[in-house]
Amino acid sequence: MQVKLEMPEILVIFSLVMYSQSFTFSIIAFCLGLFSRLGTYLIDYGTEAKKAEAINNSAEELGAAFKDVFSGFSKD
């Protein structure tokens, strides 16, 4: 498990600190931190899905190439 302390986490911690001073500002900071982490997660998920799809496609292409090579010998 990776522990990250990036801007979204800092915004959430900041909202906790600011809660006693300004409720509205702390809610805004919390929502910004939450939505930015959600956006980062979705971007990372999309990148990983594209990588997995590319690996799957190249494995299928390699399998088709081997199939064509070996089926070419048996046609004669």
C-alpha cells in the first residue's frame, strides 16, 4: 500500500485545521481535496486500463502471428 502526501491530502488536512476558524472555507478545501484525489485516481485507472489493453492486443497479435506461421507449414 502506497502512502501519498500530495496536494489533495494536504487540502483535507488543511480543512481539518481550518474547521474551527471558518466552516465554509474548510468545507470548500475538503471538497477540493476529495474531488482532486478522485480525478487523479480516475486518470491513473484509465492509464492502467490502456496499458493492459495494449499488452492484451500485442499478445493476441503475437498469437495470431505464431498461428499463421505454424498453419502455413501444414497447408502444403
